[in-house]
Amino acid sequence: MAGGGTGGHVIPAVAIAREMRDVYGAEVRFVGTARGIETRLVPEAGFPLELIHVGQLANVSLGTRLRTYADLPLGLMRCVGLLRSFKPDVVVGVGGYASGPAMMAAVLLRVPTLAYEANAVPGMVNRVLGKYVSGAAVAYESTAAYFRKAVVTGVPVREAIFAVTPRPVGAAPRLLVTAGSNGARVFNEFMPEIVPALLERIPGLTVVHQSGKSSFEKTLALYEASGADASRWRVASFLEDMPGEYQAADLVLARAGSTVAELAAAGRPSLLVPFPQAADDHQAKNALVLAEAGAAVMLAQGGLTDSALLEELVRLLGDPARMRAMGEKARGLAKPGALRKIGEMVNGLAA
């Protein structure tokens, strides 16, 4: 398993790794970088992790890009050595920093490769290597054209998220804010500003806010300084039990990476603010899938104000019937069985 960086890359990768281990008896090893969330999630899941040094290419300064190009041959040689030592039957690339060198090494050594792509538009690594990989598992029909032998599998969402049930009518409302594993500054700064007014205008509302590890202390301090009733909000750096959080939530405020697949699987309505610097604006394209189906409302970050965010949240949270209808439409977009299909693809390449 090659790649990582954010939860959007690592969480599906761990799910695929567990499927291969538990269903097919596979021995699995990860390749990642020291600065990605894989350094915590992969060992916690019980898999060995090899680290390589590789930087970013997309949405970075010229200096960073030049350093990454300079480091790439060393990263590639490190991956060649790892593959020759481990002798894998298949290399699965999930995107992120380490995916490029590992997948390039696998192509050079003629090891079968599977690219996994959760976004409507592939990232740089998958765009470059798409025509050389042995196969691809993609989330959208429109993405298949970038790859050889692509299969539309959907995103491997945990079964526990598919088991989330509709919220009881009349239950006290809950807003779940997921700023992602690396945090979303727009949420971490705007939500503490508007939370007193939001709690006042939506009776009984509680808020759970995932801030990201690096922003936790600052976000928590802003909530504490807001004067909002501390019994009605909770800030966490990372939420371990996402199925439980979706079950308790009436509405989700989120970015639009691989989270959109979880929202569909859970059948939860959402207010999506795509990350504007995402490569090829893929988060906006992901959000449009839900918004055009009536399952989400999308707000552009450019020009977004705290007051505009407050008014949209009040409109949605104040209309339970609309949120239920949006949740049903979200559930209609879910693709159950993605993990099984991806496992079959990996096993087929190994055979």
C-alpha cells in the first residue's frame, strides 16, 4: 500500500489493507512519509510502515517543487529497494506523497499495480501514471478515462458507516464539523465566531468540531473565549468513532474530499465548503455530485464570511424536513460493496 498524507488517503488504504489481510490472508506493508497521518493510523491498525522522503509538487512554491524533483530519484531508489526486498505481488497506490515513487518503482520492476482514486479528477500522481498501471478502482464514471482498465467501484467506506440509521424525528439537533485530519482554517476560525449566535437561534443544538491536530489548541481556545455554553459544544483534534458521530449528527459541515463518500453511505445532509487550493479543484467537483443531487449545499470559500456561514447553517438546521430529504438523497448516491470489489481486483492482479 503506497501513499498517504491525509485521512482521505490513509483511511481508505487501511480499509483495503484489512480486506486483503482478513479475506485473502495477504501480508501487507505500507510505504509513506514521516509527516503524514499514516505514521499514527497505520501502526494502530497493525501494519508495518516503511518511510521514504518525498515532497509536494502541487500547489507549492517553485523552491519546494525543485527540492521535490531533486529528492525524487532518491525516493524512487528507496522504493526499488523496498520492492526488491519485500517482493510484493501487487502495489496499490492511494495517492499522496509516497504514492508516486512507489508506483513508479513498481511499474519499472513490472510489479502489477492498482491505482485507487476517490476524487472526480485524479491527483497529479494518478494522472501521470494512469496509463501505465495494471488497473484502477475509481469513484466516478468520469474518472475512468484517465486510467487503463478502470472499474467504477466507489469509495471503500467502513460497513459501520453504512449501518448509520436516520435520526429520530424530534431529537435534539446536532451539528458535526469535520475540518479534516489536517484541519480547515475557515471552519476553525469561523465556527467559534458564530457558535454563540448559532446555539441561541437553534434551540437544543449541540456542536461537535474536529479541528485537526495542529489547530486543536487554538480552536479550543477560541471556542472557550466565545462565551458559548460549554455544555453544548465539544472540540476534538481527531474523531476516532466516525460511525457514531454520523449517527448522532443531523447535519455535517465539511470539506469535500473523500468525506463525500462517507456522507452518502451514512445518509447525512451536508454543507460543503471545498478546499479552493485542491489540485484541479477536485473538491468542488466532488461537492457538485452531492449538490446537484440535492444531498448537499455547497458554498465557495472565496468571499465566504462568518455571517453567511451562520445564516446557511440556521436555514438548514431550522428545517428538519429538508435535512431528512437531503439525507435520503445522499443515501441514494452510496455505493455499497466498494471494498469487496477493490479486494477482488487486487487479488485478481496477484493471481
